[in-house]
Amino acid sequence: MSLVRQFQGLSAWIRVLILFVLIWAFLMYIFASKLGSTSITDQDTALLRRLNEAIQALEQTKQKNSELKALIDDFMNDQPNSPAAQRFLENLENRLQQQPGGSHRSALPIAPGEPSIEYEQLRRRVRQNTQEFWNYFNSELQKIKKKVVNDVPEVAEQVNNILQLGAEHKRSLLSDIDQMRTVDGYEHWRQRESNELSNLVQKRLHYLQNPGDCKTARKLVCKLNKGCGYGCQLHHAVYCFIVAYATERTLILKSKGWRYHKAGWEEVFQPISETCSDVDATYHASNWPGQHDTQVVILPIIDSLVPRPPYLPLAIPADLAPRLMRLHGDPIVWWVGQFLKYLLRPQGATENMLKIGMERLGFKKPIVGVHVRRTDKVGTEAAFHGIDEYMRYVEDYYQQLEINGTSVKRRVFLASDDARVLDEARKRYTQYEIIGDPDVARMAAVSTRYTDSSLNGIVLDIHMLSLCDYLVCTFSSQVCRVAYEIMQTLFPDASDRFKSLDDIYYYGGQNAHNREVVIAHKARNHDEIHMKVGDLVGVAGNHWDGFSKGKNTRTNQIGLFPSFKVVDKVETVQLPTYPNVK
């Protein structure tokens, strides 16, 4: 009967979404009736048809789920101990055990007081799809509103009312789902598991970086001065560290003459090795990766590494994967965050600078971190986004916190490389306490970026952004991605604590980012792609309107697909398990 309870549990999850859809259906019925007396275009009709198709699809899901539950109940009541019933349960259990993305229940024994991997993944998927559901309806209704705002203003007003109520409903659902995480009895396990996994990785890195005899230890030399900004250089160091971990080599970080601090890395952060210092590399990078027995290897930048090893991001270690996939919604971000945690241990002077800086600015929670990247990025790697775009999602976050009638102080930590952004935000959003340092922003400008003062500023900005409860930024900026990665070391799972105005999370120079199709899709126009269950789709980005863009690796089609019809395929690779580390 445990399986019956599982199906009842799944029905409850679906009922939450169905309730949302039925309310939308009612609202759309009202909306459609008001449109009845007006002239609408073929495009308007198509938009309404797509909304109706989505509602019908979810209604069919509800009906099929109810029918399946009834069949299971009848079958088990009539023949609970028959051989046929036992075979039925065995087959059903095997189907339930196999999860999208390659996870499997039997891969991780469940101890008392621990959740199953299925429960954790389903809980996160319901939250993610609730957001994608809203992205879709919000986008479609905004299109209708834009088309009728001049010709039929009363309809535009009605659409606006629907959007406001829909946004409130979305926030309520997300709040309920988040509350389930705190009342389901597993929060203590999540915190403990997070600490244990992090401690294990940190001990492995310490063991790797502190060999008993540095003279005989195999080493990997990484030159820090990659020709790019601070966030990019941090990601270059992490890439080197991942390669060192995978090949069991002690990482030597060559940082003398570092453009951000001429004295080198160890003047700002703790040494990455207590027993090994800088060495003269005796072999060129061309020896990589064939001569693994070479004592010293110099590593090239990730973009020119040939052949490309399978352990580069977005892969995680196979020995940690079952635990990590249960704990975290985006395991690769957690994995990268662990290397940053080790690398960015501050020296005493740096730690004191961070403490004084936070006290001076008045950093308190709750607080939302906003990072606005301008200067050299805009027009080349990223589009311009006004401050109002960022603050829209800041307000949405605080409204969700207050959904049950509570009131909280609205605080924002605003970091930017343009001091004018801070002035603009304070003038326009007086209801917020906006903290930030215009001097740091001015030092982050291209002309003064590579100075000691500028380094302190960017270190403080990233530190404070990572400590925020939520991030609003553009993931095209490496500074924001670094803050998001460090944030994962401060929460059991902070994978949903962000809103990016442009890209999804990525790691520069990463291997393919694939998602597995779990719901088939038939393209309805030339912009969309066909997908079968089990297809792998290489993701190029999320349009935040219910659709993502990617390439079906089976058909080589490139185009749009509904974001909710795929799940991330977590790539795993066999790496050293460091058995000497307990």
C-alpha cells in the first residue's frame, strides 16, 4: 500500500497545479466574453488557442491521474496478495525507481529521517514548473495587452487585472511550496547533508594541496593572469583546480605580478598550499594531457584545451553524484562553489576589510542583492537593462515574503561598475533602503579596475552579494555567477535564489549542457522543434516566457521548446575518491 500512498501524494502535487489552471480558465472565460464584442486579429485568436490548449492538456493529466489512482486502489483491494498483484507492484516500482536524468532510487539507500531522491527532485520540479507556468501565461497575456491597449482599452485593463491576480496567485503557490520544505521534516537532514558533503570535499582539497613531500608530488601549474576581469580569472583558477583534482596533482597558482595585486594571490587570500610554493615549470602545455606521469604540467586556458576531458564543467564526480543530486537542484553550481570556498579563504587583512565594509554599509537581512553590469559589457556581451527591470523582480520577491500579511523592511544591496546606477535607484525607489558604495562602483570602471583599491571593492561586492537572500542580475556577468556559486556554500540548496535577466547559468568553456525530454512535443510552427521522450536537447538559453532554445541532438533541429518538458541531464564522471580522506 506504500505505492498507493505515493500515488496519492503525487495526486496532491498535481491538484495544486490543476487548481491554478482552473482559476486561469475561469479568468480567461471572463476575458474571452469581453472580447466577444470586439474585433480581434488572427494572431490574437492564436494566442487564445494556445492558452486553451495548455488548459486542456493539464485537464487531461488530471483525469488520467485520477483514473490510474482508482485502478490501483481497486486492484489492490480485490487482490492484495495474489501473484498478479505482486508482479504488478514490482513492475510499477521499477518504473517509479527510474527517474528522468539518469537517477535511480536503488543507487542511494534511504535511512530513517531522510527523503527519497524522487521526493526532493519532484518538489524542486513542481516549484520550477510553477514559475515556468507563470512565465508562459504572463508573456502571452502581455502580448494580448500590448495589441489591444489602444483599440480596446477596457480589455487591456481587464488583462492587467488578470495579470495582477495571477502574479499574486503565483507568489502564493511558490510560498506554499517553499513552506513545504520547512515542514516536511527533512530540513535538519538537508542542513546536515550539506555540511557533511562540503566538509568531505574541503578535506579532499586540503589533502591534495598539502602532499607529504612536495618535491616528489606531481603538480599542475596554473597562471592566474588570464587576460580578462576578476570574475573570469576566478573561474580560470577553478578550472585549473578541477583539473588538478581529477588528475591528483597539487595545484600551483602562479600569481606574482597579478594585474589586480602585483604581490600575488597570497597577499589577499590564504595560500592554496601550505607545503608547496611556486615552482619552475619544466614542461610546456603541449605535454597535456598525454604525459600524466610528468612531474610538472602547465595548464592552458580552458578554451584551448585539446582534447577536452569529460570532467570539465558541467560534470560532477560520480562518487558524490547520488547524494548531491538528492540534495541540490543544480549540482554543478554546488561543485564549482566548493572550489571557490577553498580558494577564497581570506587573509586576516582581507577578512577585516570585509567585516568593516559590511558594518559601514549596514548589511542586514532580509536583503536582495542586485548586480548591474554596465561599461565594457553593454553592447558587446550583454544587452542594456534599466534599473526598473531589476527592481521589478526585487519587489516580486518581497511581495512573496509578505504573501501571508507580514511586513518586512525592504533592503537592497546594489553593486555596479557605474556609480550613476546607485544614485538613480535611490532617487526612484525611495521605499527601499538601498545600500552600496559609489566609490567602489567608480573604482570598478575600466580605467581604474586593476588597482589594489578596486580589488578590495570587487571582493567586498561579491562577498556581500553571495550573502544576500536572493540575487537579481544578469548571468552574462561572471561577477554575478561567482556570487551565485559562493551562495551555494552558505545554504543547503540556493539553486532557486536568483533571477537572471538574460542567460541561464553557464560556465565559460563548459562541455555541452544537455537536457532530457520527459514530455514529447510536436512543433506547432517553424520556430519550434519536435521532441520525443528520451531525446537530449543541447540548451542555448531560456527566454523566460515558458520557452527555451536548443538543439535536438537526435534530429539536429534548432529552435524553441516548452521549458517544462525537459529536465537537466546531470553529467557524472569517474574521478579519484581520495580514500585516505575520511
